[in-house]
Amino acid sequence: MALLCTRRLEAYYGDFQALFGVDFEIDAGEVVALVGANGAGKSTFLKTVCGLLPAPRGAVAFLGEEIGGLPAAKIVRRGIALVPEGRRLFPSLSVEENLRMGAYVKRAGPWRLESVYRLFPRLEERRAASATALSGGEQQMAAIGRALMGNPRLLICDELSLGLAPVVVKEIYQALATVCRDGLTAVIVEQDVAVAQRVSRRMYCMQEGRITLSGVSGELTREQISQAYFGV
């Protein structure tokens, strides 16, 4: 049984249809990448899975239970955590206060302040600093740490590398690999196809709200990905 799966998932912004029959699945312990150009529907897909956009009840299942249509708070309590595009830290709070916000669901598990600080030592050094005083890379670390504090079964990451220097991107993905080796499952949304292919076991490509390609990351060719990504 897949940890998460969607079947013929559709999503709308008012009368505008943004997703068209999306079939997706991820097994426990996998890292799966979702790639596509701007406007392909990647973030809409994540928002729909996480309850930020409405979904038909039978179109999304997590741990074998239908979760489509549930509010976001209930989905978080079931074990899905989102690292949103743009980090979305609370600017008036310190680093440590932002991290503690992720623990409000009170799920049992290994992730607490000490374990997040072991993963990202820089956050401990800056624990009292305002979130707005952090560099882009430090903000991304804090956003990941906040999500981990909820002890999720599934971590969903939207554009981790956006706006970051290559050396910082490498550090972020090394930390994510460490977390996933301990058994966490992750969906990675990435515009950088090379990065997505390197860090994931399987990949999906989206275009105009539809899945246009899926397969084992290391087996997909550049030509296949280009065709699915750009439609040419």
C-alpha cells in the first residue's frame, strides 16, 4: 500500500481548473521528485494534498485512509508536513519560536529542538535571532526544522533551492538525505531537473496541470524529461 496516493485528482481556483486527473503515489521511505516549469501545477498539487485547496474525498489517500476534503490542520495531525515555497517563517518570532510552532500538533517522534539543532547547528547558534535576520539558506533550514518538529510521516518540500547559492543547496539536500535515511518519506518539488534527478528515487513531471512523465529517476533520459517538461 502506498503511503500517499492520488487518483484522478482535480483542483480549481474558482471556475479555473488547475489540475486534471493527476495520479501520483509514493511508498514509505521513498524520495520522489515532482518537476515542471512555472505554472505547471506543482504547488497547486501540493496545496491540494495538504488541504489548502479543496479536493474530492476519494481522490487523496494517506496511509490507506481518504483525506481529500479534510481541513489542513487535520491533515497535519495525520502526519503530513509542508515546507512551503518562500519558507513562510513568522517574522515577529525568533528562530526557536518558529521551530516550536511546528510542534503544536504534539505528534510523538524523534524530532524536537535538540535533534533539529543537531541537523542544523547554525540554527542553534542563531536561536534567539529574529527570522528576518537569517540568510536565505538559514531561513530554509528553519522552515525544514519547523516541519520536522511536527514529526511527520511525509515531508513535502516546495522549491527548496529557490534563490539559494549552489553550495547552500548542496548543504540543504545533504541534510534532507540524512533525514530520509532515518526513514522519513519526502516529496520534493524542484525546478532544477538535475538536482531533482540526483536526490530522488522516482520522478514525476507536470505540464499544464497534468502528469506527463513518471519513472525511476536514474532511468529517465534528458530527451524524455525535456519532452514532458516543455511539450516539444
